[in-house]
Amino acid sequence: MTTVLSILLMIASLVLVIAVTLQEPKTDGLGTLAGQETNVFGRSAHRSKNEMLDKVVIAAGIVLFVLSIVLLAIN
């Protein structure tokens, strides 16, 4: 049981790290000074991707937190 929960904990942490890495920055950065647009696919595709990644980050964070508490309680 502990091994299965530990594997799920590692998977949740990897998903969390990957999802955070794939997110676009919330600020525009220095590209706006020169008039550069960082969004290639259009505003709607950009927002939907970030919204999906936000939900994945929240879900993975909750799973990580709950599994950590459960593993602590078991041991």
C-alpha cells in the first residue's frame, strides 16, 4: 500500500513540475516595449491552454498534498 501511494506521489509531483513549466508567464515582459506579440496561436487558444494548465496545477497540488498527509498518517 505504501509503495503504491509513493509511486502516485512521485507521479503527481512530476505532473505538477511539468505543468508549471509549460505555463506561459502571466506578465508580458520586455517584449511589449518593442511591440512584439508573444502569442502565436491567437488569444483564445492561448487562454484555453493556460486555463487547462492552471486546472492541472491545482489538481496535482491537491493530490500531492493529500497523498503526503496519507503517507505520513500510515507511517
